[in-house]
Amino acid sequence: RLSSGLRINSAKDDAAGQAIANRFTANIKGLTQASRNANDGISIAQTTEGALNEINNNLQRVRELAVQSANSTNSQSDLDSIQAEITQRLNEIDRVSGQTQFNGVKVLAQDNTLTIQVGANDGETIDIDLKQINSQTLGLDTLSVQDAYTPKGTAVTRDVTTYKNGGTTLTAPNAAAIDTALGTTGAAGTAAVKFKDGNYFVEVTGTTKDGLYEATVDAAGAVTMTANKATVTGASTVTENQIVDAVTPTPVDTVAAATALTNAGVTGATGNTSLVKMSFEDKNGKVTDAGYALKVGNDYYAADYDEKTGEIKAKTVNYTDATGATKTGAVKFGGANGKTEVVTTVDGNTYQASDVKGHNFQSGGALSEAVTTKTENPLAKIDAALAQVDALRSDLGAVQNRFNSAITNLGNTVNNLSEARSRIEDSDYATEVSNMSRAQ
């Protein structure tokens, strides 16, 4: 007993005392670990609260911008700039929500309850209720302060014309000459005088090299046609000073582009599509050009148009849907301001085209939907979001206080149990030395 410091070195020394002390030891170790668990609970709560504080800071800035946007002195471009920052702030809220984690547990990515063991026995726990906090759950994923631009589309045409001089249709270079120049067969062409000096154009049709080719008449009346660096001189002649008598513009060929739109899921594109020069007019009457678009009904789809060749390409993006299939979506002008490039996917949701391009909805997660209309009463919606964040922060603060209380109580219990165990297990040195002296 003197060498070990223990009164009970084996069960025969005190059978009942040994059993009691061992139960005390199990309790002490369990309560000590429970105290560490409670401290981990505080750390999780503090991590979550810190993330919520950053979300709150972003919401406060969004509210400030919303107040600024409500002023009628803002131009439409001012509102575009304000909306751009609001969108970035909301994206940051989503990033904080999706990426904040404690030891691998994402604390704001989904609704979750974490159970913290704060006692040495079953059922002695404290729960931390976590909530998913992002722009969608806050009701701000469609927040917009923008006014809608008015889309305008001016039909694009090419001059396929009848040129006359005194009522007589002009003669084009013969088809054989065109065939020789282009290295093809079956060409047909319509000659058109453009200037009084004899320059004109030949529109070639019915071949794989269709297009508009420039032709020149020299002083002797010989015709030279240049296209793709190919030159041919024919015997056809055009009298000098012949002028354009009539012009009949016709729409450009949109069949291929309409087919591309149909393949991308656009209903009613075939036979009902026209190419337009796109522009947008803001609330102050300022008009901004925006390239070309394919108009289908009242909708405008972004397009590329080669003015020289007349080739039209509908803008599309490829993505992977929730089933893993590769899909193609047509890029449309839309959004709250009416001029954002958006894509409606097979699930019926609308997203910004830049977000959808190459995105995998099966493995890459969800995207925030594109804002389609100006938000009514935006300040009330933001205040509701702030209240939601404040409620969760209050809960986290309260649970931290519970953990602190539990830790204090656990420490007190461990101290008392340790003293009780010591009275059973440990030697009384004074008594043991006296007994040893007496035995000698």
C-alpha cells in the first residue's frame, strides 16, 4: 500500500470498494469525455454563427442596394449595375452556405440536427438544430430591382432583286462561266448592276457554293467575276450606265437555324422563324444594339449572322441533365431586364446561359434559377430574410450557453466523483506508516 499508494491493490483487499471505485472510474472518464464533446458542440455552434454573421453582412448590403434602387433618379444602366452587385452578394451567400463546414460537416448546406453527448449515460444529449440558409431558402433567389428593357427586332433582308434597263432584264454571265470559276456544276445566277461604272453582283444558287459574288465590267464590256480568289472572264456584256430600276428585299433563309432551334426544344420554330437585328430600349428611350436574333412568335433567340454569306447559326449550349443525358438548349433573351441570355432546360427551369453551359445537373449540383421579373416589395423580402438569419443565430447563441452550463456541471461532478473514488482507493499514508511501524 505504501509503495503503490493504493489501499486496494486487488479485489481481496476490499471487494465491494473495488467494484464501487471502478464504477466511479467509468463515470469519471465518461464525464470527462462528455465535457470535451460539449466543447466541440460550442465550436460547431460558433463556426455556424460566424458563417451566419457573414451572410448577415451580405444581406445588409443587399438591403442598402435595394433602398438605393428604389430612387427614381436611377437610370436603367444604374439599375443594371446595382442588380449586378446584388447578384454577386447573393452568390456569395450561396457559397458560404455550401462550403462552410466543421470537421467535414457542412453546417448550412441542409437542414440537420447534430446530437452532442454531454453525459456519461445514454440519452444525456443536447441537440443543435441547423438550417439550410441560402438565397433560395431566404426567398431572395429571384430578387431583382431591374426595370425590363423593351426588345425591338428589325427584320433582316437580302436584296434578291430584278434589275431592268428600259424594261429589259439584264443578262448575267453564262452558267458555264460560273461553273468554271467555282469548280462546280448546275450554277444559276442573276446579274445586277450596282454602280454606273458597270460593277454588279451575281448571286449563285443551286450549288454547294451558293453566295453573292462581285463582278466587274471592263471598258470593253467583258465581265470578270471574283469569288474565293477564283476569277473567270466571260463573253457576256453589260452596257454602261445601266441603273437599278427596282428592288424587292426578301427575308434571309432561316430554315437551318429554325431546325437548330427545334432540335434544342423550341416549339413552333419551324416555318415561323425570322432573323431580326436586335436592340433594346430602356425606360428613358435609349436604344442599345444587341446583334442578331431569331424571332419565334414573341420570343427572341440569340443568333450569329454572317452578312457576307448569309449563314445563320442559332446560339445553343450543351449540358448534362439529371439523368446523365447530354442535352442542347437554345439561348434566349429574357430575365428580369429582358436582355439577359438564358436557357430553359428539360426540367422546365430557366437559368443564365453562362451557368448552364457545360454544367452537369447529375453530379454538379443545382443552379440558381435566372430572375425573370422585377421583385415587388423587395425590402420586405430582405427584412424577412434577415429575421430568418437572426432566429438561427439566436438559437445558436442559446445552445452555446447550454453547453457552457453543461461543461461547468460536468467539471463539478468529475471533481466530486474523483474525491469519492480517492477515499475508497487511495492509501492513508499516516495510518499505513503507523501500522508498518507497529508491525516491526
